[in-house]
Amino acid sequence: MTTIVETRRGNVNQFVGDAMFAVFSMGCDALQCAVDMQASVEQLNVQRLRDDAKTTPIEVGVGIHHDVVALGILGDEKRHTCTAISASV
């Protein structure tokens, strides 16, 4: 999935559990990335079902939030991270 994000001009900001947080400059890139991710999972499911008809399909949800964000580095010299901050994140 990270390759799809990068292909659509996005930046993977962080992983939390099974979630990925990516940032895009343009909303249309984020939308196309979501469509591409769903198509990728569908292709994977077709292959898996071909190999084993009893397999459980993988399901992926994608949420998109649109807002102006501030990108920056938070923390101190011992521990810091780059993140996005806004009312919708």
C-alpha cells in the first residue's frame, strides 16, 4: 500500500496498529489513491480465491479527511517525529 501512496504523490506519515496515515497535497490524489488501494485488494482477493476457494476475502476501509494542515517536527532532541496537525486529524 505504501507504493500506491507514493505513486499518487502522497507521503506515509505513520503507522498505528493496522492503520496507515498518509498526507497528500491534493485531494484528488488522495481519492485516486483510495480507489487504487481498493482495486489492489480486489486483485489480491481474486488471486487468493483462485488458489483456495474457501479463503476469506481481505477487506480494507479507507477514510479521507480534507483540511489545511501544519506539518512539523514535534518532540525534543531525544525523541521526535514529523506529523500533521489540524482540526480534522
